[in-house]
Amino acid sequence: MAKLTTLKPQIATIKPLIGRATGDEKARLKQRDQEIEWRAWYGTERWKQMRKRIWARDNYTCQVTGTLCIGKYPAGNSPVADHKMPHRGDPALFWDESNIQTVSKEYHDSQKQREERAQARW
């Protein structure tokens, strides 16, 4: 009996033409970082040093919940340098140390995000 051979597909795949699928968070974040210029500020050495100063100033304690932020990312009790007032690309607000506080990742990724989404953006 003869051996069957596999045929190569005759149809090529194409990229989706209507955008990314819902729930593709990693792709959404990557696209956001590429499209919004000020997102690059978070990767600078200046920002990394400043957030360490903020954490030390606040004694690694969440300024909202009082949680001790001693975990290592991505733990819920890891420290996050959070802008009290959203800067929305304003460099003066972004780099103002009095506008930044230490919060726990758990608080920042849940309650804080809900509050910011609920605020009007005008």
C-alpha cells in the first residue's frame, strides 16, 4: 500500500483587518506604549531612581491602605510609584515628586484604576 503524502496548505493566513481581539492585554499594552510618547518616560533611569526615592521617603508603606510594600513584583504587596493626580502627559506633573506616592500593586491595579476610569477626562 502506498504512503499518503501531506499537501501544503493552499491558503495563506492574513493579519486581522479589524484590530486585535478583545482580551489580548499584552498586545494592547504594547500598542499603547508605542502610540503614546510619554509612556517612554517610565523606562528612563531618571524615573527608576525617582521611584526608589519615593518608596524610601514613604518607608515602603502604601499611603492609602497602610500595607507594608515589601513584596517583589508582581506580588500584590510590591511597591508602585503612583501619581496622585493623573499627569496625562504633562511633564511638570509627571516629574513632580510631591505628586507621587507609594501604593501597593494590589491597590494600584484594582481600586486606583477603577477610580481613574470613573473620572471624566476633560
